[in-house]
Amino acid sequence: MNQMQSKRWWQYGYVWLLIAGPALVVIASFITAYLAITHPDPPIEDYYRKGIEINKTLDAERDGLVPAVQGRNHAATGVKPTQPAN
């Protein structure tokens, strides 16, 4: 009788090719986590929020100068009235 000899699973090259992809991803995730923990991003100033606050302050100053009829229409329509030039 002629019996075929079979190899163990780790002796096939394709097995290692399939294992290598996910193994590299796991290793890369650990490296990324290490770098994220040891080198945190520096805090930045919130320029957008500061700009919004400045605009609210400027709008509040102008809203006090709007005539009563225009102010009432603004409240009903949501469209901000323009201040006439002096």
C-alpha cells in the first residue's frame, strides 16, 4: 500500500501568509496605542468659540439700536434686520 504522507499545518507556507496579515495589524495597533499614550496632542486654543462669543457681543450692541418695528419683525420671522447707515 502506498500511503501519502501529510505535513503538519505549520509546515505549509500559505498558513503563515494568512496568519501574517492579522498578526501585523495587531502589532501595529499596539505600537499606535503606545505612541498615543506616550505622546499626547498638546491642547489648542478654541479660536472658533472665541469668535462666536465676539460676534454675540457685537450683535448684542447693535440689537439695542434697532427700531421697535424692525425688532418685532425680527422676532416673528427670524431674519435679522440691518441697521441703517447714519
